[in-house]
Amino acid sequence: MKQDLIAILPQLVVLATAMAVLCFEMLGRPRGGLITLATGMLAATALGIAWMGRETTAFSGTFRVDTLSHWAILILCPSAILVALLARSEVGGRPREGTLYSLLVFSTLGSAILAGAGDLMFLVLGVLLNGLSGFALAAHPKDDPSSEGAMKYFIYGSVTGAIMTFGLAYWVGMTGTTYLSALAGPMEPLPYALGFIALLAGLGYAASLFPFHFWTPDTFEGAPVSVAAFLSVTPKIGAIFALAQVTTQLPDAFRQVSLLLLALVAAASMTFGNVVALWQDKLVRLLAYSTVAQSGYFLLGPIAIGHSPLALPTLVVFGIAYAAMNLGAFAIVLAHGRTIDALHGLGRRHPWAAAALTVFLLSLVGIPPLAGFAGKFLLFGAALDAGFGWLAVIAILNSAISLAVYLRIIHPVYFKPPSGPKRDIAMPLRVTWATCLFLTLAAGLGMQWMIAAAR
Amino acid sequence: MGLYLALGIAAVLFGIGLYGVLSQTNLVMIMMGIELILGAAMLNLVAFWRFLHPDSYAIQMFVLVVMTVMALEAAVGFAIATQRFRSKGSVESEETSDLKG
Amino acid sequence: MLMATLGLAGCLWGAGRRSTLDEPGKTVPFQSGRLDPDPAWGRYHVRYYGFALLFLAFDMEMAYMYPWAVVYRELGVPALLDMGVFLLILFLGLLYTLSQGGLRRQ
Amino acid sequence: MNTLPLLSLTLFLPLLGAVLALLSRQQPKRCHAIAVVISTVTLVLAVLAGLRGVGPGFTQIEEAAWIPSIGAAYRLGVDGFSYPLVLLTSVLFLGSFIFSAKIRDHPGSFVAVGLFLEMACLGVFLSLDLVLFYVFFELTLVGMYFVISKWGHEGRKKAALLFFLYTLVGSLFLLLGLLSLYLHSEPRTFDMRALIAAPPAIGGQLAALTFGALLLAFAIKTPLVPFHTWLPAAHTEAPAAGSAILAGILLKLGAYGFIRISLQMMPETFREHAWIVITLGVISAIYGALVALAQTDLKRMVAYTSVNHMGYLVFGVGIAALAAPQARGFALTGASLQMISHGIVTGMLFLLVGAVSDRTGGRREMPAMSGLLRSFPKLGGLFVFGSFASLGLPGLAHFPAEFQIFLGGFNVSPWAVAAILLGLVLTAALYLRAIQTAFMGEPNPGLLRRRDDLTARELWAIVPLAALTLAVGVFPGWITSLIHATAERLQF
Amino acid sequence: MSWLVVIVLYPAGLYLLAVVEHWSSTGFWVWGRPCALAAQGLLQESVRPKQRDKVFYESAPLLLLGTAVLALAVLPFGAGLIAAPLATGALFLNAALAYVMVALLMAGWAPNGVYAMIGGWRFLGQLIAYSMPIVMAITAVVMRAESMALDRIVGSQATLWNLIYQPVGFVLFYLAALALAFLPPFDIPQARGELAGGVFAEYTGWRWLQIRLARMVLVLALSLAVAVFFLGGSGGPWLPGLAWTFLKTMAVAVSFFLCGRLLPRVRHDHTLEWSWKFATPAALFNILWVGILLLL
């Protein structure tokens, strides 16, 4: 018991932070909540670093303390801080500001739980915690678009969650336990298939993978930009890591066909996300579709895990890269406008912000030596190594399409006349994107540290 | 036999729930479909516990977890429905057309 | 005696079945004398949504508490601590609702 | 490593310059001064590195740990193939910066992007690590994209997009190919030296696929027909200096990749599929010449001759894979020399075309021009000189290169050489026609916006290139000896 | 034999309770009042709204009665005198009583009248208020007994009644039971004089009699529950367990009506607010209290 608690101390710190932030909100001190959030998350991160290298399980094997769960903490907690800074500049001063912070941390906790799930119940609970906080976050402004987005998010989330629970019941019935590690046991094809498809639905929705992504653009557009940024990063990383936890345990008899299904989903997500993004004029929607595509790339990691020594580092590196560049892009969007038109001539007005935006977008494409390149480079390597060369080819063609998508933003930023005057940008925003910029630039050089730590 | 009967009923429940979810436009009705699906999941679990793995505590626990999921999703769902109702005056998902593109 | 009681009740019931005058207002629900009341089957603002949502959360917690209560004495202090943490989090939710004015009549 | 890391200095000096230029972007003159000074110093450093001695194998290795977990590291070094290209890069960039010192539209950004591009190009040639190679390979795209879409002509947006997309697809396939090489190396490493010393054992279909990915990547970059469609648009829309660099250096990245990666790391597979490469080379040479012949736009014409010249080059590489050691030496040396010659000559031609269109207000249709030689004797004379070099006149840069390629080719397939010689004839024809229509005859006064001949600045940019053309043509030995030694060492 | 005594004793108790109830609301002690009411109800004309939901209208009183009987079924009338000795008796009791809310909502909905409807919704609000205290109080009792079987719960109080052991729980359970049976001061669903009869405004004649009967049985069941959970059930000196249970039950039931006579009616929003602000925390405190006592 005691060892269990020590092993999951980072996650516990996250929980405590969420509660402490909530307490500050009760006292009507959102700023204190923000500071608490930052402190708590930094503490969790520090613990995550200190705990690095421990490989154990907690609570009789239901929660895995391993590379993925450590790195989930290391990625998600700093992201939560950055998102909180964004939120501060967006909804600061409005009612229930502190609640937003608290929900951010709760959702982060959900993702952290997902990332270490060694048990089906943790999968269900992680998706639930993640989702519930997410619904509330999306509905935070209480206006028409946000409630619509939240409603769609809720419908997709709860339906896929229910389906996932239903399907997982078959796995439980087959194995008699809820351990993921028991999957390798005797298994009939039909219950297995039902369970796997259901699982894919549940986690695929959180990761906004192709057939389950329909909530993404609407929710992102309705929600505050900071929340959209959060929703594009945290649930996704949790869900993909959880998928990785599952795919390492797939029974051999169905492994190939399951991975093939995942691969098809990945290919569809990438293609759909990128192609649809080509026609978007609202930046948030564009980024929403691009996150669908990015999840498709991300899915290469879980597919390759167990077949390639590169897969685990890949998940970590791409996770970091994705968080940094996506949050950065959203931060710029928040600062400078939610449509492409609003960004016209940004290079003239705010050269540094424009340069940062360019870096984030090129990083999303995967241009070296930026973070996105580091991630994709390893992802493609892992996919090739695992024998999914065709998927890597599709991913590559999609990278090219995504270039066209992002150039639609980059081009007017530099080559169109300015659409508005220079504006003062709040300090927290600048801090956020500067941090993201640093991470995006440094990830290529710092890859070694991450890979070494992830092994 | 009992197992298959229970699984069959659960499957039917699931089917009804899924049909409800897909065919209804009112948020509250959709939530009812969701509850049916979760109910089917619980029935499945209980049946598996009763007929296949009578000594598994994990399955019982899972049933409790599913109940929690049900309740909390209902709670948040109603909260969203209330808010939607206040801002828009309707909880029909068909009428949600402000956001598209 | 039982038979007699039942028989009496039966007679009385039978007596109550006799046909009655058809008066206006007899077949409409009471609404302080209005004879064409609006249908009541509609939406009401019952003003306790917040409580209802809180109730849902707390009610689920009870599902965990019953089994816990049964084995509480066997498990001793750890059980107290476990449930203590759980209830603490839950209680925090209650406090939060209180602080946000959720426990006021809406 | 106790000595001064000259290669790293060469590599990162332009980056420093880019930062300086950005910092002083308010003062155009200082920006251009920075550009010229930095690129001159870079050239000097490159020359100094060469004076230290470039051996047949990789020399002047500079190595630092980067990602040891996956066997990637910061590794720089030069050999006979890459060193001349490094020199070419520094020379051509210096020339281009001198030539574009007139740019007044955001000169700070221009200089910064240009120097960034120079660093990327140098990086490709200097790096001895596949990851590093790929990083710089892609960076060139970003730099070039901004050059074209910011300082290009009317259709620049589309051209830049086309260029970026097309070449990105290519380089992504390159990434796949590189990863495949990595995954099959034993132990897994990205070290080029190790990969060349012990080519990865990829078997069967996978080898073909890997080779195909690499071929596609380099064919797009080089470009070979049918993957050349981005090239005319990009060249036409790019500013003069941009075109010069695009043709002079960026195309060489593909050609260099053919030799360094396809040939050296997958010799067996290359040999198996050499015929495809040779065929592509022949087709490109002839097709490029034919299409160039049909152009009326002077710049497009020069652009298509690039396709033609790159055809020879790739043909040479393909021949080298098949030929016996003796002939291989010729073919490879020829191909390498062709890179240098084409870089110098085409770079010079594009700068000259730029000078022409500066004087005609942006119009470049040859039928409209006439008598340029009389109007601008220096400009015209240099153009004629460049044309003769480009069509392969003996004594000028292309001749020794093409001669050696054909010499090697005769040992393998005389028919292919015969076919490709047709391209040579066509090139001669099209240049002569261009000279005749645009430069001979009476001047067309309505066309000209400016009447002055080449300015001192332009001369400073172009004349050294012309001198180099002559030098390479007359004394090719000083370069070929380097290349030849390296080519001889290849053993497969 | 014991069962026979139960069958005689408890209906008599019911009759007594009906008399007490009349006294509590009017102040007159009329022994024949229940008989008169019964005769009146049976003779009275059945007036029914035309546009009613027929199924709900007819089944609501029956459901209420059934609920109360179900609750009685698991409660021990004396040592070993349980109609259905369930291992999860406490849970079952709780579950059965939840249907009171369903019955009242049905009754409120069925006649399509606003007064009834409002009464129904008010009871739903009341449920939200009382269920947490009642459930948590039961939990604390279960903790002490280490079982949900009601006879074990009675057994656990052999030395000390839960009334003394966990007074807070007793108070909460007592008040919640009042609310559950919508007795004054928690009678707002019915709210004589305000809602014109509330939930049951449209019930007349023998249906109304059913409701009154069900209500009495419900009160009896709840009193019995209080006796079992907190007053040691059948435990007591000299007299047989059966008698002790009956006496305690009647005492509790009479005290219920006394409360109604003494206390002012509580608005349903106040019920809600106080329940969540004070009662639920108090219930949690009670659980903690019992938890600590048990570990000592």
C-alpha cells in the first residue's frame, strides 16, 4: 500500500493540486489558484523526473508506473501550466476563472491515469475523468457556441465511452479479470473484436481519431482558445499512451489484424484531417482538423510498440513535440486572432510572433530540426521498423498535404498587407509562446535526453 | 443457457440504446440511449460474473465503476443540457448549426 | 369478523359506485375555480438542478460506501483513511458548490 | 580535434551573419555589407579547410555526440566529392550576394534568409551523418521557399508553393529511404562512413523499395523528367540570385545524394536498377533540351537546360554503377565535375538573365529582344561566353565533365551515349538560336528601361564566375585529381 | 404464533396511529375517526379528471402501498420475525423506500393538474434533500454491525443503543424519515392549505383511502426502521422482543406526529439548503465519529 502510494506520488500531487486550486476558487482567489497550479504542477513534474526509471506497478498491477506514465506527467503537467497561462489572459477576471484551472488539472489527472492504465477500469475511469472535465471546460463561457460545442463533445464522448464500456465487458467476461495483462489469455475472436473496436471508439474519441473526431472542430471553435489548446493536447496524449499500453498486451492470435485496424484508422485520420483542413478559413477549425491529422501520426507509435525499439522513445518525443508546437500555435492564435484574415501581415506588425508561428507550423509539418521533425522522424522509423512501410508512405504524403495547409497560414502572415494595428499582447501569452518556441527549437537538439530517458 | 440469454438481452439493450443515440436529436433522449448502453454493459458484466467467473471481485467492482460512470455522465449531461437550454432554449442537437465549416 | 369488515367495506364501496350527476368542473383538475385549466404536462423550472446534480454524485458514492461499511471493522485504519480521502474529495465538491452559490434557491 | 574546427566554422558563420543581418535590418547597406563580408570569410574558411588537405577518403572529421541512442551524431567531414561542392557553394553565394546588393525590399530579411540558405547548403555537403544530412536538406527548402515567395516575380505564390510541396514530398521519401538504410545497418547507425564501408544488407523487395524512395527523392530534387515540373515555375518566378542558387546549388543536392547515398550505400541495388537511372538520365537530357528549344522566355530556357545538364550528370552516375573500375572512375569524375561546371555556368547565366530583365523592365521574351549585344557589349559578351560554356565548347567548364561522362559511357552502352549526344546537339542549337534572336541584330529601343551596361557590382559578381568557367575548362586537373582519387577508392 | 400476534398487533397500531394523526392536526381525540373516514372514503363519489394518465393515476397509490409493505417485509418485528431475512436488508430497505418518490411523482403527474404536479416536483426536491442523511446514517449503523442484515444490526445494539452510540445519526435518520413520509413539518408535497392537497389533490373516494392507508403503513415502516436501527429493536428486559419492538415502534410513530404538531412547516428550498449545508456534513461527521469509535 505504502509503496503503491509512493509509486504514484506524481499523480497524487496532481490530484492534490487540483483540490488545492479548487480551494482557492472557493475563497475567490483565482490568482492564488493559478500560482498553486503552477507550483503543484512543477512539483509533480519534478517528482516525475525524480521517479524516472522506476518500473513497477501500483495497486496489484492495475496501474503501471513505467516510461509512459512518467512521461505523461512530464508532458502533461507543464502543458497544464502553459494552458493555464493562456487561460489567464483569455478568461482572467471572468466568473469561475479558478474553476477552469481546477478542471484543467483534473483533466490532466485523467490523462495521466490513462497513460498508466494497466487495467480496464482505469481506462474507463481515465476517459471519464478526462471527458467530464473536458465537457465542463468546453462549456465554460456559458454562451451559445460554447454550449453547443460542449453538447457535441458530450454526446460523442459519452456515447463512445458507453460503447467502450460495453465492449470491454466482453473482454472482462473472456478473461475473468480486468487486467490488461490478462488479454493474452484464451480469447474468442468475436468478443475480442467487439472489445477492441469498442476500445478504439472510446480512446479514439479522446484522441480525435478519424471516425470519432466529429466533435473536434465544433468544440474547439466554441470553447475558449486556451481550452481548445488544452483539448488538443492533453486528452490526446493520454489516449494515445493508453492505446500503447493496450497494444503491448494484445494477444498474439489477433495482434496483426488489430494493428492493421489501427493502421487503417491512422491513415484515415491523417488523410481526412489534412484534406479537410485545406478548406478551413477559421484558424481554430483548421488547427482542429490538423490535430485530427496529428493524432493519425501519433498513432504510429502505439502501432509500432513492441515491434520496434524506437516506438517508446517515439511516443515520448512526439508527445513533447506535439504539446509544444500545438500549444504554441494556439497561443499565437489566441493573441492575434481566430481567422486567417486576422493574421495578415503579422510579420510586419509582430515579427517575433510571426516567426514563432512559422516555427510552430513548420514544426507541425515536420521540418527539421524542429520538434515536430524529431517526433515524426522517429515515428516513421518505428513504423518502418515494425513493418508498416505503407503506412509510413501514407504519412509522408500527408505531411506534404499538411504543408499546403500550414502554408495557407504562413503565406499571408508574411506576404499580405497588415490587417490591423499593432497590439499589446499580455505577458502570460508571450511567456507561453516563448516557452513553446524554445521547446520546439530545442527538441531536435535535446532529443537524446528524451530518448535516453525513455528507454 | 442463462449466460447466453443474459448476453442476448444485453445485446438487445445495447441495440436499442445505440438506435436511440443515433436516431434521437434531443439531448435528454440521447442520454437515455447512453444509459441503456451502459445498462447493457452492466448486465453483461453481471452475467459473466454469475456464470463464468463467480469468484472474481474485479467484475463486481467494474459494475460499480460502470454505475458511477452512468451517474456522473448523467450529472454532467444534465448540467450541459441546462446550460444549453438557458442559452438557446432548446436541447435539440439538430438545431446546433451555428458552428460549422 | 374479518369477513364482516370486508363485507361492510364492499357494501360501502358498492354504494360509492352509483352514478352521479355530470357537473361542470368535476372532470377537470382543481385550479382554484378555473374550469379550462392549461395542461400541466409541460416543463417546470423546479429550481433545484444544482442540488440534483450534487445528489447524483453523492448517491454514487454510497454504492462504494455500503460494501466498505460492512468490512470496515476488519480493515481498520486503512479503511478509514481510504474512505476519508475519498469523502474529503467529495466533500470538497460540496464546499465548492456552496461557495459558488449552488445551494441557493435558483 | 585539437585543431581549429574549420568546417564547423564554415558551416555556422553564415548563421551568425543571418542573425547580425536581422539585428541591423533597418540599415540596408549594412545588411548587404554583412552578407558580402560573411560570405567572403566563409569562402576563405572553406579554402583554408581545403589547404589543410582533402584526401581520397573522409578527412577533417569533426564529431560530437548528438543522439547516441539512435546512432546519430554531429559529424562533419569532406572528401573529394563534397569538397568541390563546398567551394562551389561559397563562391556562388558570394557572387549572388554581390549581385543582389541592390535589393531594397527588406534587405535584412533577404540577407538573413540567404545566409541561412548558405548554411543549409554547406551543411548538406559537409555532414557525414544521415540525420544531419536530412536536416540541412530540408532546411534548404524552407530558405528557398521564402526567397521565392518574398522576392520573386508575379506568379511567385504558386511557384513557391509548388516548389515547396514537390520537393518536400521528395525529401520525405528521402527520409523513408534513410530510415530504411538505418534500420538495416548493423549495428544501427546514421554514420555515413560506417554505412559506406559496410553497405546495409537490405534484401529483396525492400531493397528495391528503399532504392525507389531514394531515387524518387533525388529525381525530384535533381530534377529528372518526369519529376521536373516544379523547376521551370520556380526558376522563372525566383529572383535572379535565387535562380542562380537554385540551379547552381540546390539541384546539386539531389545529384550529390545520388552519388553519396544511392551509389555508395546501396551499390548492389544501384547496379541492379542502374538502367532505370540511365534511362531517366537520357530522357531528361533529351527532353530538357527539346523543351528548352521550344521556349521563348530566356529564363525558362536556361532553366530547362538545367534539366538537360542534370540528365548528363545522372547518366554518368548510372554508368558508374555498371561500369568496370576504370570507366567508373571516368564517369564518376565526370559527373562530379559536371556538378561544379553546371553550378558555375548556370549560376552565371541566371545572374546575367537577371541583369537583362533588370534592364528590360522584367520582360524576358526572346523574340521581343534584339540587339542586346550591341546595347550592352559587356553583358552580351558574357552571356555569349556563358552560352558557349553551357553548350559544352571545349576549353570551357562543361567540356571536360561531359567528355569524361561519355567516355565512361562508351564502355557500358555506346547506344545510350549516342542517344544522349543528341541532347548536346540540341543544346548547341538552342543557345545559338537564343544568341541570334536576342543578342544579334538591331537594338529594340522600346524594350529597354535602362541603357547602362553591367555595373561594377554586377561585374564583381559575374566576372569571377566567368573566370572560373575558363579555369575549370582549361585546367580541370586541379579538381578532377581530387575527385578522381575519391572515385578510385570506391570499391564494389 | 408470533406472526399471528404481529398480524393482530400492527393493524391495531395502525388504527391508533390514525387516531393520533387526527389529533395532531386538529387537536381532537376522536376514537372513531378512522372508521368514519373509511366509510366516508368508500361512500364518496369517485371524481377523476378526464385527461389523466390512466396507468399512472391508478397505479400510484398501489405503488405507494407496495413500497411501504416491501419496506416492512425486510424489517424484523422481533427476534427472528422477518418476513424476508435478507443479508442486504439495510440496502434493500433503502432501495424500496426510493420508490416512494416514484409513486409520488406518478401521482403528481397523472391528473394533469398544476397543484398535483407541483406537489410531485416538490417531493422530488425533498428526496434530494433527505436521501443523503438517511443513507449515510444507515451506513454508520451498518459499520457498527458489520453487516447489512437487520437482525445483525439489532444484535449489535445489545449492549448500547445506537441512539446513544451515534446520536447525530439518529437525529438525521429521524428527520429524514419524517421527510420521507412527507409528514409535517416536511409535508410540502401535500401542503394542506397551500396546494389544495398537493400530490393527492385529484384523488377521491376509495383511491384516497388507499393513499391514507399506504401513508400509515409507510409511517409504521419508518418508525419500525428507527426502532431497529437506533433503539435496539427487539432488545429489552422483561417483555418479549416482539412487544419491545411494537412499543418502540409506536413510541417513535407517535413522536413523529407530535413533531408535526409542534414544528412549523419547512419550505422545500430550505429543506434542500439545510440538508446539504448542515445535514450532509453532519452525516459525514457521524460516519467519521462511528469510524473512530469503532477503532478505539
